[in-house]
Amino acid sequence: MAARIRVPRRGITARGTGVVVAAVVLLWGGFAFGYPDLALLGAAAAVAVVCAVGFAVWRPVLGVERVADPDRVARGEPAEMTLTVRNTSRVRAANLVATDRCGHDAVPVPLLRLRPGKDTTARYPVPTTRRGVVAVGPLRVTRGDPLGLVTLARTYGETASVWVHPRIHLLRAVPAGMARSLDGRIDKVPQGTITFDSLREYVVGDELRRVHWRSSAKVGELMVREQLDTAEPTIVVLLDDRAVAHPEVRDGTADSFEAACEAAASVVAAAVREDVPVSLHLVSTVESGPFLDVLTEATLLGGDLTRTLRRMRTQRLGDTLVFLTGPGGRKDLGEVSGLRGPYPVVMAGLFGDRDAAPVSGGDGLIVIETESGEEFAAAWDGVRGW
């Protein structure tokens, strides 16, 4: 199991320092005062130090392989790292002390007297109690001489990463979205609507049921209907990753931000499950990649919410906007509700500030005030104003 252990200091040890000092004193005393026995002892001590340096400087050839099972896991779920170290040199790599870095901890790896061509395997759990990317490695191997005079540490292998995703809570309700028809009607629909768009000439391979026979009779050749999906609902998740929005930080973590990340992951997962288009955006940064990986790497930064909202108003990325913020974002909810024009449905999740005065849901803004991602999921399913 991962634990904090003491890694031997690199270089000459306290014992080695004492031997060096003794060698100098004995050699000086033996030659200065004519004591050959002292000079012999000093020479022996000097030879011991030189041999120790040569022994420790020799670099064993080791092959290192890491396999994470799995390499992506939800917070709190188990993950295991399997480390295999093989001695690829022709001589026995004796007196090796190895530790593998796992996040902020070090894991001891048994390498003592590893014979040529042999390998050793160590398995240990990866800490998944906190969301983020856990860096594992490199392997730190410390080699010392038999007398303990000199130690020399080297690193082997690459660094592996284990992605600890935020927890996903089941959301049963998914916003239906707003259907905008070409004839100007606006309806709520669970899926996109297929609407007539135009006519074009028949092409081999077109379905005959799409042939518009009346127009074909007038034109004198087959004409088919072109149809367009005009209103496929799209959910836009905006995660507030500004440090000012999550001011209560303990041990490098803001509970409100962790809850907001879990809520964002839950909304994205629900949309993907229901095959509803969804996009994820952060206030402070522009990220790309798998949604859960983006949420795993998200950290508190500085950012301009006004500029982000202005961009989202201009681009009109969807029809349902979900804004997730912390206690410091309470004062910005009025500005967020101003997006009710381009986004027919606007919902805000406010985490970590339930003792403050309730937020008014004016201007059609749906507000969920809660403490955790699990509470958010329960409140989300109770919303009736999508």
C-alpha cells in the first residue's frame, strides 16, 4: 500500500564521510609522525571509499513496465498499478533499494539481489479519493556499496497517469429542448423534428417514398423531397472554474467546485445516454478532448465570465444552458439569466452556499441550490420547468 517512506540521500553517507575524514587524518598522521601502521590504515580507508564509489556508480540495466487497471476510474473506485522490473544486464544487481512514485506518496519495490534476466512484480493501489490526474513514476532506484559508504539514486521508466474522473450521479430527466420549425412555431420536443426543406432531382439510390409525385408530374421528371432536422435539442454545460466563484479552499480543494464537476459529469452522461447533443465549456479556459478528461483536469483559475457569456450569446451553441457555479457566483446569476433570449431554457446550479438568501428564479431562470452532486441529481429530477 502507498505510504510515505524515507528515501536514502543521494551521494556519500554519514558513515562514508567519517571514513573519508579518518583516511585523511590517518594518512597525514602516519606520514607526518612516521607511523606506518596509521598510514596503512589510512590507505585502507581511502581504498574502501574509492571502491565504494566505483561500486555505486555502476548503473544496472533495468527494464520498467507499468500497467494501470484501469487507467480511468471514477472518484472512489479502485484502481491498481502493476509494476514489472526486469534486470536486463549480465551481472546481478545486488543491494538495490527502489521506490515508485505514486502521486504524493512513495511505494517500496523489492529489488534486492535481482538476478540477470529475472524480473520482479509489485502491485499496489492508486489513490482515487480525489479527482485529478495521478502521476505514477518514475521508478527511483538507489544503489549502495556493501559498507554503506556511498549511495547513488537514478530514475528508470516513464511516468504513467491514472485519470480519476468526477463521480457520475444518475439523472433520469433530460431537457427536451425547443423545436424551431421553418413555419415559425416553437414547440418542446424530446427529439429533433424532420421538416420539408426543398425539392431536387431524383438521383439513383434515393428512396422512392421520398418522391414528390405531384411536382414530378408538373416538371416531367422525378423530384424528391429534401428534409432537414430543424430542432434537435442541444444541452450546453458551462462550468464556472473561476477561483473567485469557489473561495472556500481546504487542502487545495474546493468542495463546491468538486460538486460542480460531479454535476457537470452527470448532465453530460445523461445527455449521452439519451443520445442528446451536448457540449461542455469552462469559463476560464478553452479545453478540448473527452468530456470526463476535461473535467478531471479542470482547476480553479482566473477568468472573465462576462466575456464568456457574450461569446455564448453570439454563437448560440444550443437551446438549454446549464450554468454550474459556487458561492462566489451567486451575484452573477442575474447576468446569466440574460441569456434567456438565445437559450430558451437557462438553469443554474449553485453549490456550497445554501445558508444565504434564496435566489429568485425571475426571468425564467431555474436555480438549484445544493451542497453535493448527489443532492443536485435529486433536485434536477424534480425540475418541472424544462
